[in-house]
Amino acid sequence: MNKKIEKLARAFGASQKLLIALGDESRQHIILTMMQMGDCSGVRAIDVAAHTNLSRPAVSHHFQIMKDAGLLKTRKEGTKIFYYFDPDMKSMNALIDVLHLAIEITKELPNRSGDE
């Protein structure tokens, strides 16, 4: 069991950037806005700012955090930068694996509630 918990701790640590990116209310709003805009080819910070109460620099800042977490990718067209969801979703799949492992470990633990 200890090996599984150690594996879970490492995997959880590796998912921290994504959890931080997803845990922020402004970034959640940006993600929803991007989905509602429906442009799968990518969106610019200025376009998201126009649909939110955030400034373009604030959106760019949040985009960078989400990009560093593996949630977004970028494409440049001249001086324009377009952000889109990572089609491989490696960081999201890694987080899903962490959650599955946590569920597996929890199921193996004895009932500690005192309820029989």
C-alpha cells in the first residue's frame, strides 16, 4: 500500500500546475468563455477580454499559466497569438489517472468511520 501512496504523492505533485490553473475562478471563467466562443482554431486574448470583465493583459497572464500547466497551446500568425486547448490533453489525462489511483487506494482502505 505504501508504494501506491508514494506513487500517488508523486503523481499528485506532477499535477499541481494543472490543479492551480483549474482552481482559479478567473481561469475557470476564461475556459468557459473559450468554450462558449466555439472557435476550436484558437482565440486571442483581446477577444476573450471582450467577452469577460478582464483586461487583455490579465487574460494573457491567465493564458500563460494555463499554457505552462499543459492545458493550452499557442499558434502564431504574424504578430497575433492564438490560444487553443491542447488536443492531446496530456496534463488532463495525467490528472484523471491521479484521481483514479486515489479512488483505488481509498477503496482498499478499511472503513474508519466506525459505521459497520
